Amino acid sequence: MRILLAEDDVSQAESIKSWLEMDGYSVDWVERGDHAILALEQHQYDCLLLDRGLPKSSGDEILKALRAKQSDAPVIFITARDSITDRVDGLDLGANDYLVKPFSLEELSARVRS
């Protein structure tokens, strides 16, 4: 399974990437939203992990563009935005799941598997 990880926090991204690679996944990591859009144009992903607060194009914008292209690729928001309104808005945008930081890597793996 190939995963796109769009996360601008380097330390967190490195931890997530390493963890998922130990689980046997191939992970492409980008730090900016515009780079995520470019990666999506060049590659096919089985799952996307999107931070909502990315520079140069938010996770929300990326998800909207993805769904506008009729893509049904699973998307998990990984974000510090933790209010009920944030969660509902993220799911209503078309995210399949929503994880609030900080989260356990074991839980992330379970959600990716599902």
C-alpha cells in the first residue's frame, strides 16, 4: 500500500513515516500542500494522511480538489484542530477519518488498515 503523508511538522512526520514503513507501507512525505497536489497528479495513492494546516494549500483544499476529481481514495485528517465543529467539518468535506494530535501510532496504524 502506498501512502501520501502531508505534514509540515518534521519531527512528527518522520515518526509517522518510520512507523508506517515498519508496518510495511510505502510512504511519500511532503511538507507543503502544493507539493501534495503535485504528488497526487504524479502518483496513485491508496491512502492519504493530511494535516489540515499545511502551508501553500491547506489539507481542506487538497481534499476538496481530490473529491472534485471523483477520487474515492481514503483520506485521514491528522490535525490539532480538535473541536467538534472542526471534526464534523472535516468529515463533511469528505474525509474518511479524523485523528486529533497527539495520537498514538498504534491507533493510526489501525485506522489505516481499516
